[in-house]
Amino acid sequence: MSMTPIALAASTSAPASSDTLPRGASGFPSPADDYREAPLDLHHHLVRRPASTFFMRLEGDDHHHAGLYHGDLLVIDRAISPRPGHWLVAVIDGELSVLRLERRGPQLYLAPSRPGLATLPFEDNDDRLWGVICYAIHALPATGEEPAIPSCSR
Amino acid sequence: MFALIDCNNFYAACERLFEPRLEGVPVGVLSNNDGCVIARSEEFKALDIPMGIPTHKIDPALRRRVVLKSSNYTLYGDLSARVQQVLARQVPTLEPYSIDECFLDLRGLQEDWHALGARLVHSVVREVGLPVSIGIAPTRTLAKLANRQAKAQSTRPQVCVWAHADAPELSTHLNRLSPRDVWGVGERLHARLAGMGVLTAAALRETPDSELRRRFSVVLARTASELNGHPCLSMNDLETPRRSILCSRSFGRPLRDHAALAGALRHHCQRAGEKLRRDAMQASAIGVYLRTNPYHAGTFRHACEWTALPFPSADTQQLTRAAQRLLDQIWQPAAYQKLGIMLAELTPRQQSQTTLFEGAEPARREALMEAWDAIRARYGRQALTLGPQPADAPWQMNSAYRSACYTTRWDELPRARAR
């Protein structure tokens, strides 16, 4: 399970200072002190490189089949080099757009999901690339936990 | 060696990053309260709309061809901090100089300077998405000139390296350059230099040190020495007078304590406020940065945040209040070596006419600050200092064309359309 490395990483960080920890009524340190680890920080887990990581909202349901839904919170890391199979934010017609990068033979393409849109050849150092999407986050339905999403952009 | 990295048309570039349809479009950015144009894209400059023009005076025909944006210091500050983080990872020491420029101290590195410059430029373009240019030279003064030269290049990456002060291309450049364009030589000095026949930067660096000290000042002698490749000016010696103010200091020993840092912060705000009032200027935005010692063991921390002031101000209390909030935001437990504050978008005080709808420094605050300066001048700087001030009074700014705070607010994230 992928939790192991996080737990290891947390245990190698500096131990919490004992005077910040609760002591038993007798004044003895809690025996649990030695096993204390920093809580898991989801932001830290999802954002490896804060300087190059940006968040966006996905608009439109065309990538529904791939598990990307309208309103998803996209985590984009510009430092990642795009590879076939990656989902990208690219600038198409002056608009931030979400497409999949596909290889067909030797050529790479930006592949749209919406019917009727053409695939676009993608070059090395293509200046339409904005960034590689590394996570799409959405609440599962009917939990009432998803943040309200304003219906249209500003 | 030193480098100066500068973001090209920084505010316009920040707007374009999240609104790519603005690429190639003339973009102008307006001051706090949308009063006048404070930043322009290349296309906007090409229309000959001058810097500082009041918004309502832009020719209506031109007005329809351009896009105007209210200044969004929250966004600019966040992107500025990201640029610094990307650079700080790659060089030993980074000193922010203003919201869109920083010096890198490259002393001790043995590098192919062109390759290093190209690498730094590429990393910022790729990771943050903002175009930058870099000048590398033996002193800060020369690095600043090299940066300007880099910016004039039409090829990418924009890198200009003068590895030695006697490089022939540098001599050619200085022969054509007016002393006025050298860091720290203002109009007034320029006129006096012309009077004694010093008409070029090359002539300035050939003038004997003793003569400059006798007829001008130690600082100008140092500037000449910097032009000759001898580093002797720190960032605090000289500032770009009309654009920004920087007050920073390294601590004698590392400071961990939030309260001690807040004390240093108040001290810097007092100095910055005095500098502003001395030059009859006011600032529209303030930034705070903190860093640990890069040469010590442990995690290197470098943090920097900016915010807009509710209205242009030269009021020490106003500055301190905003700076204090920034410090609270960026402070985390660490042993800090340096703290600094920066002021941006300086405008002359007389330009700020108080109107009913536009925020401006109330006259009695100005009078208070005059009294403040007078007391400190007469009885010494320790006689009157500023204690901590509570944060209060949200003041809504007039920013009709502000872009979203794309990187700092959940409800203002950029939208990416599924295709």
C-alpha cells in the first residue's frame, strides 16, 4: 500500500518536543511519546513542488468516460515533462483546455474527447503546453462535502 | 559574479498566465483604485500610451484596442515568490530586490555562466510560466546593465554575460552609455558629471577615485569602482529611487522568535516610512521576506509575500500593520538569518488628491507623520518607536478590472475547459 513511504518519511523528521506533549497527571511523560509521528498532510502529499504546482477547476463533462468530471479540482505541476497518456492543460484558441496526450506511430497528438474536435499534432517544447495534470479531485456524490462551484467563469 | 534576474513586463505577464487570450494583446495594468497606468505589455508600449497616464485620459479610440487590468498584488506577489523559490533552489544566495527583480550572489561558483543563465531562465519559464531575462557580471552595478542588455535581445533565452570588467563588448557598451543609465547616478549627478566632461559610463569608470571622492561622494566613487569590476556596493546602498524601496538586514545571530522578528519588522517599516516621506513618495504595495542561512545545515527556508495597501501610503503605522499581517502568514518555526521589507509602486505624494470615492492618506495622518519624523529627528530614533498595532478596518479598494486571485483563493481558481 502506498502509505508506507509517508509513514517512514514522517518518522525520520525531528521528534516533537516533549514539552509540547501532554503529560500524565503524575508528571511522567506519556509512554506514547516515543511513537508520535506528524499527522499525514494531504497537501504535502499532493503538492511535491509548491513553486510549480497550480490548481484549476475543470469545466465541462466531456472527459466523463475517463473519470474527469465537471467541477473537479485539478492539480497541475508545470515541472513535469509531458509523456503519452498524460492529461494536459494546453492553451487552445486562447483558452485553458484539458486534453490527453496520445502517441500514434512516431507522432504525439493532443486528443480531445468532445465529438467533432480534431486531434492536434503536438511538438517537442510545444508552446501550447501549460502544464501536466497530476491529480483530479472530486467528492463522491451525495456526501454534501463538495464545495459549491460557481456556475460560470468570471 | 552577480546576476540580476528580472521578469519581463511582470504584471502583464502574470495576467496572461491565467488568461492566455491576452497573449499578443496590448495589456495595461492600473494603479490601486484604477487611477493610472503603472505597467504595460510590449504591445501597449508600442501604442505610445505613456506610463503613468491617468486612466480617463487614454484616447477613447485607443481605449477600445487595449485591455486594462486593475493591479492584483495578491497574484503578483504569489508568482514573484514562486520565481524566487525556483531560483533559490539553484544558486547559493538570492536577494529579492523588488517584486519582479532579484540579485543572485554567484561568488564561489565556477560555472559556464551562459549555460547557468540559460538554465535559470528556462527553469522559471517552464515551472512558473513567466518570461525572465538575466544579466551576469562581476558586480551588481554591471549585472544590472547586463540585464538591460539581455532584455534588448530578440533571441531567447535572454542572457547577457560580461565575465570580466575589461571584456571588449562591455567597453563598447559603456562607451555608448550615458552615466545617467548607471545604477545610482541620478539626473542631478549626471548634470554635474557632464559639467566636468564625463559624458559616458566609460569616462566615469576612468575618472580617478580620489577625484570622485573629493568632488562628489564615496558612493559615486564606489559606483565607478563597480563599473571597473570591483564589488563594493550592497543592495541597500542604492535603490532604484522612483520604483521601490528595500529595507533588509542580516541578523548577527539567527532569530527564531516571532516576537523578535516582529521587532525587526517594525524597525524596517519605520526606516522605509522615513525614506518614503523624505522623498515625498507613497507606496501602493508592500512585501515581506524571510530567509534562513543558506550555508547552515538544515532545511533552507525562503518565504516572501506581498499585499496591496488599502490606499497609497507613507504612514509608518499603515505599513507596519500590513507588514505584520504578512509576517504572520509566512512565519514558521526556523532559525532566520535575514528579514526584509519591500515597497512597490511608489508615486509622488502630491499626485494623490483626496476625493470622496478614492482612498488617500487623510491629511491628519500626514500631519502626524510629520510630527513623528520631527520628534525622531530632534530627540533621536529611539525616542519614539512604534509598538505592535492591531489589524483592523478592511477598506474596499476600487479595482473594477481585477483578475481573479488564481493562486490564493479556492473560489477564484482558473477554469480549464474539457475538450
